[in-house]
Amino acid sequence: MPYRRFFVRSGNGFIIPSHRKISKHDTNISATAHIHMLEYGSDHWTRHIAFKEYLGHNEIERCRYEKFKLELSCREWNDSQEYSAAKGVLIAEIEQKALIWYADYND
């Protein structure tokens, strides 16, 4: 099972898995949710929770992350992969610190 799945709601109320090709010009369909589904306790789950909790407890890193995300929001992106690549280096750096912090925090 993929760890994330995208859904859209059509004008008639049906929810359609996003692997179906949908034109961005289709006025009958609009995105309603971006859902991440993770197995509780998995490594992937731990990375996400550690990142979230670390930012919640570390004001300096939270402000740094916020400033960076605001800078990224001012740019034009060709697609979501380009945006993800741009934020990837900082995310990986913070994630490593977060995992160390999280392990200590939960002992």
C-alpha cells in the first residue's frame, strides 16, 4: 500500500483516486484533500512524528523552517517535484536532528 494517496471530489460527489488523469482545466473536479496514511510505529511514521514534535519544541528550528517555506512560497514552480526537491535538503537536515532529539525525548 502506498503511504499516501490523493483524492479529488467531482461535481457529482464521487471521490476519485488521483492516479486517474484529471485535467487541471476540468471545472467539474476540485481537489479536496491530500491524505498521508502511515503505519503506526513504522520508521516512516516515526520520522514524521519526530519532525513535527521537534519543530513544536524548538523555536529556532521552527522559525528557520517557517522562513524557508515562506521564501519557497514566493517562487514559481513547474510541478510539485521541483518544489519537493527545493525543500528536501533542509527537511533532511532538520529530520536528522529531530530523530536524535525524539529518541532522547522519549526515553
